[in-house]
Amino acid sequence: MGAEADEFQRYLRTKGLKLTSQREGILERVLTVRKHFSAEELFDSLRDDPRGISKATVYRTLALLVEAGLLEEHDFERGHKVYERAANRTHHDHLICVACHRIVEFHDEQVERRQEQVAREHGFEVVSHTHQIFGRCPRCRQTGAAPAQPPRSGRLRAQRG
Amino acid sequence: MGAEADEFQRYLRTKGLKLTSQREGILERVLTVRKHFSAEELFDSLRDDPRGISKATVYRTLALLVEAGLLEEHDFERGHKVYERAANRTHHDHLICVACHRIVEFHDEQVERRQEQVAREHGFEVVSHTHQIFGRCPRCRQTGAAPAQPPRSGRLRAQRG
DNA sequence: TTCCGTGCAAATGATTTGCAGGACT
DNA sequence: AGTCCTGCAAATCATTTGCACGGAA
């Protein structure tokens, strides 16, 4: 099942690569994730996988999935990439809570249009863009939660259990 | 001279810190730079400085300058921060050429407004934002320059000589 | 003398890569 | 046989930090 799985296999084929069990395992997992995730988190979630997938392979496969167009890669916090499924999803940007790190997606036609316009005015041909709005989410505004310490190397809160 | 120098000194004072010769040297240099620069580039440009400023001090001082509001910090390429003067400058975002890395600034009221609006709709209180449009600049579109290989660890093209 | 600052070198931490053995064709 | 892969451990690389000495209040 999965047009995406086929898509990946097709991509690999064009590159003379194979869909190994590890890559399959990673793909499956990736397709079940709803939100944004980091390579580390993905690796953690695969700990119990019988195929025993190494961290190196996770990184290598994530790169392939991005190349194949199945995943989108974001760089919200320095030195910490985050991924999300690209398929079946319309383009969107992100609102990120500086206190709890919650990520909310948004899409605004007006912004998109102006963006194109601006690029055109400068003679640029748009290839892609990143638009992130950092702020305090409603929840954190109420609780007055502190801006969280994402100062150093922002490590995602380990989701254990 | 320099309202900015005063500004920095004022900031340091509030923190119980001092304006040492090294910090002064870094500040001076920073104030003469027109474009965006990395910590490494700044450090290089200070090699000839008689005060002998270490890389660690450059990093530490850059952080202070950002805190003081004199510099803005961007994270265009992963793991490679870039700075620019904040003073006397209105807010703006960036158009970045994927081929030659040229950076063009832009400001669009409409985008800014919509941005605020979007955040509000989601109950967010905006703290800051990043908006980068990646594309091909007019020059590179003509020459058909290749998208440059910023794949791995984006190291700025070493400007030697 | 008490902080604050600095340089140096070592530490970080996410991500990448070299290498040797395995698997699939 | 010949690729393509994988895991492991070591390497990267920008940035941070521990430490011990130096300087100004």
C-alpha cells in the first residue's frame, strides 16, 4: 500500500538504489508520523524495530526521502533539522511557540502572492522559501510559561516512555 | 563616537559588565561592516588587530551584541549563523540566491501585516520571525549558474587574500 | 581581594563519513 | 563478481565551555 512507498521505490530505481528492509522500515514509520520530527526522534522510535536500524542509516535514508520529495526538511532551531511529510500536503509555513516549541502550520495566500511579487521585483526566480513566525502560543500566554531555554543546542525534549 | 557604542556600553553596565578593549575592537569592526558576516569572518578580519582577540571572545561578544540589540542574528544555512547591524535599520527579510549566495534585503508591509494577522488568528503573540525566499538572482539566471553545492556543511566560500 | 574577561584547549552535539563485512543481482 | 548497504566508530564543524591567569574596581 501507499502511493508514497511506490514513489520512493521509483525514485530509488532511477538512482540505481534499492528499497532495503531498513529503508522500508524507516519509510513506514515516517508515513505514520503526524507531526514534525527530528532524525533523533525517528531513530528512537525505531529502537524496537526487529530490523535493527542504525542511526547512520536513519540519517542517510532521511536524505533520500527528502531528495525523493516525500519529506520536507526544515531548520527551525540551529543545528537541528526537523522533517515532515510532504505528500498530500499543501504548502504551508510555521508558527512556533518560543515557550513550548509547539508548531502550528499556516498558509496565507496573500503572503504567498506578495512573496512572489517581491521576488519578481528583484528579478529573482523563486525556488523555495522559509517563513517562520516565533511567538507565544495561547496556552503559554495564559500560563505565562517561561520562554524555555532553547538558547544552546536546542535538543528536543526527549519523549520517553 | 557612535550612539551604538554608547548603547553597548549602557547595556553592559546594566549587566554589570565592562567595555574592554577587545569588546571595543569587535564593536568597531562590526560597525564598519556593511553586509552580513559570520563569526569566523569577523574573527579573520580581526587577525591583524594589535589587541589580539581570540575566537572565543569573538563568539562571546557577538552574543552580547545581539542581546544588546545592536546586531541581528540569522541562521540562513544550518549551523552557520550570520550577523548584521540592527541599528538604524528598519526590519527586513531576505532574498537569497541559491547559486551565488547573494543576499538581497526586502521589506513588505503587506507581508508584515498579514503575518501579524495570521499569528493573531492562532492566538499567538509574535516575538520575532524569519522569512527567507530562496531563488536565483537575475545575474545567475542569465549565466545559468549552477545551484552551487551548499549541500553539506555550508561553509562560506573562504575569502582569502 | 573580588569579579569580570580572556585565551587556550577540550568539550559539545547534530550530522557525516571511512571502513569492512553482508546482501542482492 | 559487482554493486549497493549497513553498522560502528571516528571525523566534522561551528560554537560553547572549563580552567587558570590577568586586570580593574
